[in-house]
Amino acid sequence: MNAEQLNRALRMTINDLSDTSNGTMIANNLLSIQLEEQLAENQRLQARVDELEALLDEQTKPAEEGE
């Protein structure tokens, strides 16, 4: 193997590693975005649960006090 062949092989390896790295970074960033969106949705849903539980408590307290 001569120097030119070795350099070509090394360039190809660097390109392959770079492509793999880019793909991994894109996948990681996409997962980060999806996680952020899901956390926001979970917070919204938890707030709604809290609101509904408070309403339920308000509705059931008069019935409990009247008994």
C-alpha cells in the first residue's frame, strides 16, 4: 500500500465517521426536542388533573358535610 492509497483510505474513514457522527447528533437532537415537548405536555396534563381534582373536591365536600 502506497501513501496515496493510505491517504485515500484515511479520508474515506474520516468521511464515514463524520457521516455517522452527524447522524447520531441529528437523532440525539430530535430525541431532545421530543423529550422537551413531552415534558411540556406532561406538565399541561398534570395541571389539568390538579384542576379536575380540585373541582371534584369542591363538588364532594358539600355532600360529605351534609351527611
